[in-house]
Amino acid sequence: MTSGQTEGQLREDIERTRQQLGETAEALAAKADVKARAKQQVDQLRRQVTARAGQAKEQAARGWMSSPSALATAAAVVFAAIAIAAWRRR
């Protein structure tokens, strides 16, 4: 025992160090899991696209996009936004 620590204090220090090491190892493993990180990004992009599509649908229901050409233009804009977002993430 060093510098006046009791056996109980040393055991607590060891347990705390083990816990910190375990947390660090988990964090490193999460960063190294490329597949899981890619899935999270895809899920996030999917939520954004769904939200934008819902907004476009609401606006269409209100009548500002009543013509077929306006709907096609809106669809093209949404598709372009998705493609740009996917390209930027790479």
C-alpha cells in the first residue's frame, strides 16, 4: 500500500480504473464500427427525407402545387437534395 492508502481504498481505485477502461474500450469499439455508423447516417437521412416529403405533401394538399408539372419539379428538387446529401456524406 502506497502513501497511506488502505486496502479498501486501493480496491476502490482499481474498480474505478477498470470501469473507466471499460467505458473507453466501448467508446473506441463504437467509433471503429463503421457499419453501425453508416447505418445511423442512413437512418438519419431517411428521417430527413421522410420529413421533407411530409412537408411537400402538406403543401400539395393546401393547393399551391396543384399542377402535375409543379409536383414533378418538387420531386426533382427532393431527389436532388437527397443525392447531394448522400454525396457529401461520402
